Amino acid sequence: MLEGILGLMTSSGLGAITGLIGGIWQKVEQRKLVKEENRHAEEMAQIDIQLQQMENEQAVLMVDKQIEQAQAEGAIAVDIKDADAFVESMKAASKPSGNPWIDGVKTAVRPVLTGVLLYFSWDIYDQLGTIIGGLEKLDPLMAQELYVYVVHSLIFLTVTAVAWWFASRGEKAVAAIKGMIGK
């Protein structure tokens, strides 16, 4: 019996069956391995695609930032050029023309304009006072509103005039203001 079992075990038929089963099993395992390798390669390709997309997005963001920076630098350069042009025009405007009559008119414009505006303001006030019969004829609420309006207007005009006059005086006025405020 042992001899029969050993004979069956060592027969060419059983060897063929065993070889066939081993070959099929090897092919199944190789197929699993190839499938796993393909799945891994596909996942790696997806990761590479995502990484490339992220790099592309980062590159676009960097270009956008560079564009924004260039635009800001360009705007600053334009502002600097505008300020330089204004300073040059102020220097040119402040130079004497050589004609005393023209220089006199240029010098007198500001005080004459201020005097004319003060005259018209006083004339309007005087005419309105005559028409309505004086401030005492106004309703107290209306008088209060008028008072607030006049105070705001005077503050606005005072600040405008002082700022304009100091701004047009050039570097000496700026140095004087800096000296007053301690900078």
C-alpha cells in the first residue's frame, strides 16, 4: 500500500497536475502582484498630478503677487513723478518773471482775492440782516442752526487758508512748522 501511494505520488500524471496547479497559482499570484503594482502606479500618478496642480496653482499665485507688486510699485513711481512735477511747477511759478508788473499781480492775487471774498461775505450778511430784520427776529432753533453752520464754515475757511498759505511757502515754511511741533 505504501508502495502504491508512493507510486501514485511519483507518477507523471500527478506531477503534471501538481505542475499545472502550481503554474495556475503562480499566474494568479503574478496577476495579483501586477494588479497591485498597477494600482500603486495609478495612485502615484494621481499624487503626481495633484502635486503638479498644486505647483501650478502656486506658480500662478506667485505671478499674481508679482503683478500686484509691479502695479503697486508703478503706482508709487507715478505718484513720485507727479509730486516731483508739482514741486518743479511750484519752483517755476515762484521765480520772478523779470517784469515788475506781472510779479506784482502774482503777489497781490491772494490778498486781493481774500479781501474780495470778505467784502462779499459781509455784504451778504448785511443784506440778509436788513431783509429779515436782524438776528433777534429769527426763531431760536433756526438761530442755533445758523450759528453752528457759521462756526463750521469759519473753521473750514480758516484751516483751508492756513494750510494753503503754509503749503505754498515752500521748504522754509515746512522747516518752521517742523520746528514748532518739535520734529
